Amino acid sequence: MDSSVRAVVWQQIRPGAIAAGQGLAVALLCLTTNVALFVLSVVSLALIPVFGIGFALFPVVTVLVRWSLTLQRRLSRWSRAPIASPYAPVPAGAQLGTWKRFRWVVGDPATWRDFAWLIPGALTGAACLLAFVLPFYGLEGVLFVPLVLYLTLDWWGYGLFWPMDNLGQAMLAAPQGWLILAGGLAVAQWLLWLHFRFAGFFLAPTRAQELALRVQHLTATRADTIDTQAAELRRIERDLHDGAQARLVALRMSIGLAEKLLADDPAAAQRLLSEAQEASGHALAELRDLVRGIYPPVLAERGLDGAVQALALAVPLPVEVEVELPGSPPAAVESAAYFAVAEALTNVTKHSGAGRAWIRLTFEDGLLTMVVGDDGCGSAAMDAGTGLAGVRRRLAAFDGTMTVTSPPGGPTVVTMELPCELSSPRTSPSSGTG
């Protein structure tokens, strides 16, 4: 078979093959952990009257349940229907084994919805096993040559799971296997989707929980935004005081001294005026740098596309840039996106040791996605003092998110997302359209 044909065939069956493996993983997780945790939860509740043992044991079981179901929520991304976490933050002082912790666990509606999911989750997880069993059963009939199995394993009478009591059944195994394999690959993704769709009724936050979590998120991001703005104001004040303001004071003194020397020593006055002119140029350059840090002029002139291109040109290594934006984000979102990409590129230059990097900007379904990657040494982390934590706080002010994938040895991929709406495309003055 030609390589291009094989590539096309693989592209067609790849999603189903991946879903089959995912279905096996989901089935094993749900069948093992859900049943075991259900037994533990029943035992812990039954032990509450026994010297209060359940008061200490039940919160521990709840932690185990939440760990397991948090993993299942993460796996829900396989079905392209991710399930958000419904849990409220643990109150201060609610340590394991304390009465306050027990009251918080019992009073959280998400706790009981988690326990309600354990048995239904085990049942639908078992159904997910079909996503793997059907393709595997069909593959066994296709790959193991039925006639050979019939001739060599006649003493057994079966080809693994395929009955072959006679030559006719052996000859029919292959076409039946192809049909079962194709059908299994076709339904594997739907079985996963149905499982996680049903799981959402138990594991997803309710409307009230969504509102409560939204308020908590806004409160946290508001505090971060206020702190960030205060720090930015302090930086601007410090830069003005130590830079441009000091130069302007020195410039004023030089001009005043030159004015006094103008009549008695014109040559000295001329030197002072020349120095003042040079100082004014430095002060102007510092003011421009300061303004550029607040809102880069390149954004106003060329938009996010052109600004990112300019950032890539300033990096001392090859940077591939792909931008697919049908319009312009709001100015505040555009500025946050620009500085986020700039910080990620700074990390590439300072820490990665990469030979090349890439930037991709796309917009789909109300989400601006920025991906900055490099082929460097990897091991990047948001809490390693590389500035990524600040980028995350900046994005969080706009309900944005950031994820970092950076295994040792690379590559490093920073994915940043900002929800927004685009306006009409911005045109640069050089385009001739004004």
C-alpha cells in the first residue's frame, strides 16, 4: 500500500483507535477505584457511632474520592466535554481529623454528588470497556489468519476468542473481523462521550456552585489585579524618579547655570547647553521606553499580529510565527496578550538554550489562543521565578488561563488562552487603506 494511502487510512482510524485505548483506561479506573471507594465510604459512615472513628475516617475517604474524581474530570477532556471542579476551598483551620473539617465535608453538596456517582460511574465505566473490546475482538479476527489458526490449533477448536469448529467458520472470520473492527472504532468515541456526558450530571458544578466559584475567582483575580496595578504604579513612579525626573532636574540646573555664564563665559555656557541637549535626548528616550512598557505603540500602529512579528524579530534565534486572527481583540486584552507573549519569549532567550522557537496565535469559539514553544532544555515551571507566574496573574484578570508543558530535555510549550470577542481587522498605515 502506498505511503500516502496508509497515511490517509491512519488519519481516518486514528481517533477511534485512541478512543479505544482511552475507553480501556476509563473502564479500569472506574471499575477499580469507584467500587473500592464506595465500600470505604459506607464503612466510614457506619463507624461514626463507634467512638467517633468515622469523624476522622470520613474526611480522609472524601479526600481519596476527590482525588479519584478529579482525575476522572481531567480525563473528561478526552470527550471534548470537560467537567469543571465544583469544590469550594477548604476553610482555614479545617485540618484532617477535626470537627470543623468534618462539618465542611458533610455540608458541601459536591461531597454527596461525588458519592452518588461512584456506583453509576462504575456501571458506565464498564460500558466504556466496549470501546476497547469491540475493536480488539475485530482486530483478532483480522490479524490472526483464520485458516492458519484452524489448521494449527485444530486441537483447541478456537482462534483465541473466535470459534472455528470448521473450515467455513475460519474463512468467515476475517470479513466479520473487519466489520466488527470498523464498527468498534466508529462507536468508541461515542461511548466515551456518553460516559462523560452522564458523569457531568453528577460531577459538574451546579448553577449555584458555578456562581459561587465565579465570585471566588473574581475576588481572587481582582485582588491580584489590584496588587499588579499597585506594583506597576510603583515601578512607573520609581522609573520616573530615578530616570527621567533626575535627568530633567539636572537639565534644568545646567540651563540655569548656562544662563548665568552666558555673559561672562560664553564658551562654558555653550558646553553646558550642549550637555543639556544631550541630557534631554536621554530623558526623552527613557520616557519613550516607559510609555512603551505601559502600552506599546506598535500595538496601536500594527495590531497584535504586527506587534508579535516585531517581538519575534528582536529575539536572537529563529522564530516561526503563525497568526490567524480574523479581527482585533479589545485593547486591554490585546495588551495582555502582547506582554504574555513577550514574557514567554524572554524566558526562551534567557533560560531555554533553544535553537529555534515558534509562536502561534489563533482565535476560535470566542477564545484567543497563544502558543509559544521552543526546542530547548525544558524543565520550565510557573513557580521557578521565570516570570510565568506574573503572566498567569495578568491573564487571570481577563479570565484567561495558562498551561506549561516542559519535560526535561524539552520541548517547552506555553499555551495561553484569553476569552474575548474580535472587532474588525486593524489595518496598518503602510497598507494604504489608512
